[in-house]
Amino acid sequence: MRSPGRCLCRSWVGDLGEEGKRVELGAVVVVPAGGDVAAIHGAEPRAVAASENSRPLYSSRVPILGNDVLRSWMDRVRKLGVQSLWLTSSLGDESVSTSVLAGFAQQGVERLLMIKLKSYAELDLADLLRFHCEKRNPVTEAQDARGQLGVSLLDHLALRAAGENHEPPGAARDSQRTAYQFNGYAKGILSARGRQELVRDALTGACAIRPLGTEIREQVWIGEGVELADSARVIGPTYIGARTIIRAGATIGPFASVEPDCVVDCGTTVERSTVLPYTYLAPGLLIRGELVDGGYLENLGWGAVADLHPAGLAGRIHRSEERRQAFSKTATDVFSRAARASARGFALPPTASQPWVQVQL
Amino acid sequence: MKTVWTIVPFPCASSPTGRRALRKDLLSSLRASGSAVIVDLSDCRTLNHEDIDLLLECVAQVAGRDTQVLFVAGSRVNRVLLEVTRISSVVPVFNSVKEALAYPQVAAENDHEDRRAS
């Protein structure tokens, strides 16, 4: 077993540094609220349990209009010229351990791009890198008007200091940190409200993300293998994910996203809401301004989270093997690439609390 | 004579015996002629399918009659469940008993009764 520091992915990125120098860059993506490697591999839709007074966080690996936000970040990293990256998960908001960061420094990584997968942002990473090189501060953090986007660049000084001081780079003194102000499109994806806002913007073309499916009429997208009853109504803008079943008399939309592998039973209305994968909705319900994840429902306005199981109103659909395979072919193919990389000799590090996967881009 | 507003507490699901007693109380209150009932769910942390069935039975009981029924959700979670099941589209739902008693229809009826009495 090797740690990321001993099995580095480095890339040479051209003409981005000061005076057109080439920049050596490593890349790490941290999936918050992921919990464990299984959550990364399976992208199991689930919310982290919420306390009485807090809203739940949703896994950033759960599809948005059939899209995996991780892939959009991976595409951006690949465009930088980086050939592979390290992927890990963290239970809460914590980042990569300081010992791992020190490991990167020991292996001679000059700069590390660290992406906490908590937002979808149409960020120009090359511009961020250029900015970081120009400012010459150890840490650069991307932020927009709402706060940090979870994207930061650390140079070897910051990585080494993290190891020596046992403090994460986020704890670096303000004088060592530079904020990169991003004015483009960005949305948090860990909260129900952020997800719904991203769904709304994507359905209306206000951002670059596009529903994964066929546009059967204006602003109505349907994934592969959807079963739509004749009497069901679909009002755009709306997305219905692959293999979802919409039964008689149901109404979907406007501004609704029913993600893959769901069942919406007879007469139920889903409006201005998101239904996460593998969710069953009982007949005759009114889902308006809500996010439903299996048997749990969060009201986007009040933030109240209701358990629909005891009333038999909704539940989690167990994946059949056939559906599991269909899912892995689409949303999680990056991990089959990761598995192939492992088979070629790359190994997961032994840190049980923070598992790692190396993904070829 | 002033209308009597009956407030019926709706406790959390207990034993089958307790549920039968609750159902009996609730339905007899609704059947009482000229009466209006406020069903208070404040003591019920979450509604299960039997609770939903009983609330729907209440709605069916007063349908087409003069008897009025109001629900007090008592919590946001109960309110969400009443909205999701569309119960709130046929029966007025309030956050508290105080709010329910201030409901215009209730107040108007009370005023009307007061005027008749005087």
C-alpha cells in the first residue's frame, strides 16, 4: 500500500507561471459528506443525518440532472494538463490530513490544487493558477460573493508548513493567504436549496451544466429507458432521469428534477422540487418546493426534514443488479478507470480513516 | 347560544386500544351536531400511516356537513406531512391552537353567535 505522497501524480502545465515558466502541479479532490470509499464508488444517494436544528448535507456525488459534478471538475483539471488526480472522502468539512500534505511536499510537489467537492463552479483553473503564481503567496483560495468555493492552490511552503505545524493550510496566517475572487457562475451542492437552484438554472440555460438526456420538447429532458404513462403530465422546464417510472395521472414540473431510477406513483405531483435517485413516491402526493431522498423529505422553505417512512409515503428503492450495472456504466465510469489504474499497480494508501483512489484523467 | 369549539388532542400513536379510543373520541366530536373541532397534533411528534388514515377519516366525516374541522400541526414536520398528503388543501392547518382560534371563519362564526345571543 502506498500513500499519495509516495505515488504521486504530477503534471507539467505550460506557460502559466511567472514569465511563462512551466508549473508542476499535483491535484487532489476531496468529497465531503462522503463518509467512506463505498460512497465514492457507488455514489449512494443519501443525506448525512441532520440534527434537530440543522439541515442535512447531501453527498456531492449524487447526480444533478443526471450529471456527476465530480466529472465536471475532472474535465477542468484535465484541461490544465494534469493527467491524474487523487480522490478521497471526508466525513465532515475537514480536509486532507496534514501528514498527507507533508507527504506531497516531501515528494517535491511544487504546487497542489485541492478541490473540496462542495460546489459546482464554472471556474477557469488556468486563470486561478496564473493568479496564484503572480501573487506568490503560499495559499490561494477561490471564493465568490457567498464565500469559499472549496478550491485552493497550495505551494510547497504551505505543504511543508502543514506537516511541520500539524495545522491544515486553511489555518495559515491571513498574510500567507490570497483570495481569488470569482465572479462567474457557482452554486453550493451540499444543501437542498443549492441543489435546487442549480437544477433551476441548468434547466433554463443559466449555467453550463446540461441535463443528461434527450430534449423531447422545449425544456423537457428525458433519460434513457424512462417509462412515462400516457396520462402523466410533464411541464417544462423539467428533467426525468434514466429508468425512472412515472405512473398514471402524475404531474412532473415545472422546475422539477426526478433523478435516475425513481418511481413516481399515480397522481403524485412533483413541482419545483428534486427527487434524488432510487426514491419511491407513493400515490397522490404533492411534492412542492422540496427535496426528497428515499424516505426523507426536506422542505426548501422551512428546512424541516420529515421522515416519510412511517406514513408509507416514500422510500428507498433497492437497486437491482441490472440497475446497478446501468448506473455504473454512466455516472461512475470514472471509478472503473480508477479500478483499472489500481490493477496496473497503483494502490490505495493504508489510512483507513481517509481512503484514497487515484483516477487517470 | 355560542358555538362550542372542541379541542381534541391527537397524541402520538400508542397501543391499538389507545388508538381506538382516540378514534372514538375524535369521530364522536365531529358527529356532534353544530360543533366545530380543532384537532391538535402538537403532542404527536410525527405522523404514521394510521394517523394519516384517521385524519383522512375526519375529513371524510365532515364532508358535506356544517361541522367544521381545523388541524393544528404543532410542528413544521407535521405541517409538511399534511401538505405532502394534500390534507392541508381540504382542511385549514395552523401552527398553534391560538392561531387556529384566530382563524377568520372561526372568529366570524363566534361573532355571529355573540350577536344572535345579544
